[in-house]
Amino acid sequence: MTDKDEEKDSLIFVIQKHHATNLHYDLRLEMDGVLKSWAIPKEPPTVEGIKRLAIHVDDHDLDYADFEGTIPEGSYGSGKVEIWDRGIFEPESIKEKKIVFSLSGEKMKGKFVLVKTNFGKYDNDWLFFKKKE
């Protein structure tokens, strides 16, 4: 198996910095043939001890992982989109209310957790944090 073959078999993640109405980051994890997506209002946690709100949003097609550019004014999500980090996504445990996984990117390295919360006025709020190793 070559490195190229291994890359094809690997799952991907991408974090896009999105200069929309409010600056936020879009975490996208390859699962079930799509990019499961969460909008993170602040910079993603690269070290332990920082927890971020992550709002589950609509899935995106896998080819969206390479998107950088400007979404035109008047369109949903209008604004500049740039790739902040990308790499390999390795799920450890995927449950309805908790996802544990490793990321191997340039900025995001190590084990991370997404946990669905029971607070907030919406049913799509999660916490995103780096797990102690």
C-alpha cells in the first residue's frame, strides 16, 4: 500500500475560518460519506483546558473540504472562507451525544471530544475540547 492509497482510505477533517456576519470556524469531520459540521464561534482549542461552544449545522459534501473563496453577498453564509487547518480524522468512539477522536493536522493534533449539551435554547449545542493525553 502506498502513501497515496493510505490517504484515500483515511478520513479527513478540515477547519475553515469563515468571515461571515460573525467570524467563526467551521469544524468538518468526514463521517458516513459527508462532512459532519459544527460552527465554532471562537478559535478552536489547540491545548487542553479550553472548551468551545460548537453548534451542529448541516452536513456538507466531501468536496467542500477544499473550498476556499468568497461566498457572494446575499447568499447563505456570505463572506470569505479560508482553510485554517486540515488533516487526518481518526474516530475512537462515535455515540449519539459524544464523539471522541484524534486529529492530525498542522494546528490540531491529539485527542479531542465533542459532547452534546443539555443547556442552551437549541438542541444543536455541543462542547468541543482537547482531551488530556
